[in-house]
Amino acid sequence: MMKTETLDARYLDLDQWPTESAVQAMLEGQMAAIAAIQSQTAAIARAAEAAAARLGQDGRLIYVGAGTSGRLAVQDGTELNPTFGWPTKRLVFLMAGGFGALTQAFEGAEDDPDAARADIEGCAIAPCDVVIGVAASGSTPYTVAAIEHARTLGALTIGIANNAGTPLIARAEHHVLADTGSEVLAGSTRMKAGTAQKAVLNLLSTALMLRLGFVYRGRMVAMRVSNAKLLQRGRRMVQELAGVEAEVAIYALEVAQNDIRRAVLVARGLPLAQADALLDAQHGRLRDVLRALEA
């Protein structure tokens, strides 16, 4: 039996416990879930570096999952555009049962490997694509089949699972094992397993964005400025990174149409066209542009 499905005798009468004691027990489980990925930092780093090398300027991130795992995968991917400016056209989500399964359960959808292979075929997979499959069990037929087929088509594949020795771990080129063990509530992989999956996805995608140059001096310089709060944040970034007064930062960000990287260069005195050319030459990596200017 998979560890995530086993009963823990300590919690057999959890429904009879005082509510605060039950909450404390569940919290301890969440903390244990985070501790379970401590041993996986090297694996996450290797996967992120391989993905960064593979994606280039055209590759897509393709997230695959079912149920809770699929919903967590979609959540991670959808955050990449507003926070890092990752193009939405380079994001694909394959959810067992389709997008309707994000808000309601579709019985049997996760058990259909043929649907997974068809979905992968429909993506027109290329070698520059990176496919990330997430499954607590590590054996969900839909997710395993998607990863397996994507790999045969040349994509880089990454599997995230909570049980060792499972098909997803074996068939993905890179894998991360979050061995969270039994749950406080048997079979409720939305808890410990889900928490670990969310953390792994956060670490993996953020490390990937670091390697792709979307971060400079601890700031998300490629974030999309989409509201008043983010506009203020963007202005502060430009002011701090360019070393200019607030008024200059405000003007530069307006000229750069709220693109922080372009605005930093404009605030430093570059014409917008030159800022664009330099960023294009360095594939949007602000650090490399500034290093070249200083040289």
C-alpha cells in the first residue's frame, strides 16, 4: 500500500479530540510535510537548471495533473505571468477531465491514459518544452501516461510524487520525491502531500525563473504591473535599482510603459530604443545588460 494511503493509529479517534488538539495535530503534519522535502533541494535544483537550459526563447512549461495535484499545478503555473512576466502563450495546463475538473470532481478521468496521450499529442510537443507531472500517489494513470508520452516526443520531463518506487518517479527524466508518509486523515492527500507538492512547485518554478534571469538583486523585475499596489512597488524598484530620485523613477516607468527592466535603463539615461535593443540582445536579463554597460 502507498504510504500516503496508510492509517496512522495515533489519529484513529481524531474526530473525538478537542478541536484545538486536532488542529495542532494537523499543523504538525503540515510542518512534517515541509521537512520531508529537505532532502530534495539538490533534485529540485537539477530539475530547474535542466529546464532553464531546455526552454530557451520558445519552450513552454506544460503542467499535468489530476485532482488536488492538478489544481496545485495549475495554481503554480498561473502565478508565473503576474509575478515573473512569463508569457501566457508559453504555458499549457493539462488537467484530467479538462478545466471543469478545477472546480468539481470528474470521476474516472484520472484513470484514462489514452486521454493523456491524446492531450499530449494535441500540444504539438517540441524538444524545447518542459512537462511537469504532479501526482501524490506517483501512479495516477493520466499523469504517468502524459509524462511517458511527452518524454518519447523529446520534451524534458519532471515528476513530483509523494511515494517512492512509483511509475511517475521511474519514467520522468527528473523527479522530486516528497516522502510525506501517512496523513493525519487517511487518504486526504490534500493535506501533507498537497502541502509538500505546493512547496516543491514553488521552489522549482522560482528557481527556474532565477536561472532564466527574471530576478535581479532579489527583486521580481519582470513582474507585470497590473494595479496601483504593483505600480508603487515598480516605482520603488526602479528608484532603488537605478539609484535615482522618485520623480525620475516615475517618469522612467511611464516611458517604459510599466516595464521595470526597461525603466531601470531609461532612468540611468538610456533612450528607450537602446534599452530595448540591449535587453533583446541579453534575452531580457537585466543583470547581463548592466554588466555589459559597466564593462
